[in-house]
Amino acid sequence: MSIEWTKSIKKLLDRGASYADVRYFPREDSSILYMLNGNMHAFYRQQEQGFGVRVLYEGAWGFAASSDLDQVSKTFDRALDNAKAAARQISRPVTLADKEIISGEFKSPCSEDPFEIEAKEQVGMMQWLDQKINQPGVINREVKIQTNRKTVEYYDSEGAKIKKHIVDIYPQISVMGIDSDGGMQERKYLPPRLYDTRGWEIMNKEIWDQEADRIVEELRQLMEAPVCPQDVRSVILLPDMMFLQVHETIGHPLELDRILGYELSFAGGSFVRLEDLGRLKYGSPRLTVRADATVTNSPGSFGFDDDGVPCKDNLLIDKGILVGAISSRQSAMEANDILGREFFVGSSGAARSTSFYRVPIDRMTNINVDPGEDGTLEDIVKKTERGLILSGEKSWSIGSNREQFHFATDIGWLIEDGENKGVVRNTSYGGDTLKFYRNLSAVGDQSTWELQYVNNCGKGAPSQIMQLGHGIPVCRFDNVKVGS
């Protein structure tokens, strides 16, 4: 099959194309299992196969895809025809940054492939989890397990030959109850990637047993807790909330295609300007952030991107200063051209597409915050005069350019004079992005760092849903409006 792809690419070059690539998915499996109050509401499985072809002709992209392997020649022809049509309309020809020519293979770490686990065992695990959270005070309970497995072959006209085999699993449990004012409260658990795995072995009963009891107990506390005060306080974000903060107000605004204006009509742009690169004070000196697609146990790691560029560890923010962006071969060259200098030395390896029938766009990999030197959560709490610990993403509102935000969380704990005074409910906070990060006053050590996953990041038109991760320590921010 690889010979056929290579021959088809060469024919496009012979007909005037300057570049071409193909992504072939021999097979992609996905499944969603959803249990509500002990009843299986969804048992969904899907399988796909197909290929997508990109062609550059006179500086314009053409794309075509098909699930019919008998239509290879026609699909390649259609991609070239689309590029020729686009070439008559473009104002800025596309150029691609240089890259190393790779022949390689990537396999995600996985001992137990979830697609090889019998349905009876998977449902049995869900029933066990449901029984664990079926406790007094819980009026609704959910158990979800989403899995994905795919093989991708990549070939391009520059000589790259890459094969990827990726397995991922995204489990979750949640419990809901009615508080003393008749409002609905919820606690949930999405396991951080504690092991070097992306397979079924993440369903470790010992850990799930402890976490199930924890979220039920915290729900009970929520139902009797006082309402979060409207105040200005320090907020201490646990990793299961800080990941969303980073995702929305660092990850998305630093996608280079957003900075260049390509997402404005759909998912919004970025407050960051090209001229900010290398000089903008994004946060306090405690803030160091990187796009690290080499953390193998995260869904944001995939070996090679959809431009055929190897995954990298790219520095985005260095001690508070913006020094990089999330880029592809195309966006890096366009940004350099506009800047009139070489700021980007090649792609950051972040061109990604959700399937064979979508074109690659600039997407987050793993946007991680480096651990700091401010100790454990307990150490940070002891040094907080008036604060609020926040956990669990609940709802969010973000400015169209990510310049402002407002988040509600599942639960909070009030801090007074360095002591935890107990649970408060209906917790929320908001602010201006740059002011917020410049008020970062404490970053937890390595013991507080967790890798949280995101399995539903949307972007692009047509929409593409992508998976990634965030490695996050405990973080404290000062002078934040809460409870409003």
C-alpha cells in the first residue's frame, strides 16, 4: 500500500504540484459507554477507514478525502483540481517551513487495549463504579467511558514515511445532589494520568474506590455548605481546575493561526499580536509554560504531527515572558514573513486533524505549567491570608479573543489566616487574562503536578474535536474577584 501512495504523490508532482501528502487511516475505532443511575443509556461503537490528500499548487492548498480505496486516483485528482481552483483566489501564497525528513513509528503506551476487553468486563466495571457512588444523598450518578484506537500512515512528497498506532481512554464518574436552597450540586472525577499508560489499566479499582468515596463525601458537604462570598481574595486552583484556566487563556490564544486571524469567524481570535512575541509580560516570573508533546501518557502526544514533524517540547512562556507559540509549517512561515524576520525556526509540530476527512490546523498539544518551588498545597495554604481553594470545572465564559474569562467551579474551600475553614458552594471567579497571570504568587512543587486530559476541545470550521492534556501544579493567584 505504501508504494501506491508514493506513486500517487509522484503523479501530482509530475502535474505541477509543489507539495503533496496523504494520511491513510486503515482503521479507527471509537466507543462511548454511558450509564445513568445504574442504567446503560448508551453503548456506541464506530469504525472508520479512509484517506485524506493535501496538495500545494502555485501556493494554494487543495484537499480531498474518501473512505473508498477504489477511488484513490480520483481523490488525488480532485485534491489537485481544488488546489488549482484555489490558486486563482489567493492573496498570500502558502510556503512551508523546512523540516527533517522522517521515516518513523510511534506507539502510545498501553498494556491492555480497551478494545480487546470484553464488553461484559467493561460493563461490569461500570456497574461496580455505579454501586460505589450509589450512596445516600446522591440523586443522580453517571459513569462514562470513552475510548479511541487508530492507526495512521503518513506519506509526503518530501520523502516522509510515518506510522502511528494510538490508543486512548477517557473515563469519568460524577454524582449530583440538591443543596439546602434547592440548587443542584455536582462532584466528578476524571483521573489524572498517574501511570505511563493510555490503556484499560487506568481503571485501577484501588484508586477508583478511594476517589468515588471522596467525591460523594464532598457532595454531601456541598449540599450543606454556605454560599461562596462575593469578595476579592487569593484563589488557589487545584490541577483539576487549573487545567481549564490554562487551556482557555494560554493554550488557545497562543495557537498561531488564531494570532494570524484564521479562527475569528468561528472560535475567536487572540489578544496576542505577532509583535508581542519575545516581549509581552504574560505573567509573573513564576509562570513557565511549554507545549510538550513528548509526555507519552497524554492524548496530546502523538509522535509526529500531521505535517510529518516530530513531536517537541516547545517553550511558550519563560518566567512570565511570552517566547513562543503553537505552530505548523505554514503558520510559522507566514508569521516570519509578516514580522520580516525569522522568529520561528520551523514548526512546533502542532498541525493536527481530527480524522482523515479534515485538514490539519494549528492545535494544542500538551500545554503544561512547570512546577515551582512553593511547596505542597498545605504549604501554600499556610501562607495565604484570605483565600479560596477551587476544584472541578463547572462552567465557563471567555472573551472572543481570550482577553477575559469567568469560570464557575464544582467546589471551594474558604481560607482565613492560613487555615482551611471548610467547604463553600456556588464558587466562581473571573478577571482579565494578563492581570490574572501577572498576579500568580505561588506555584506548587512537583508533588502537586498532575496531567489532566481534555477529550472534547473544539476548533475549526467545519468543527474538529481534538484530545490533549495539561500537566499542571497547584497555583495561587492574588487579588481575584470571587463569587460573582
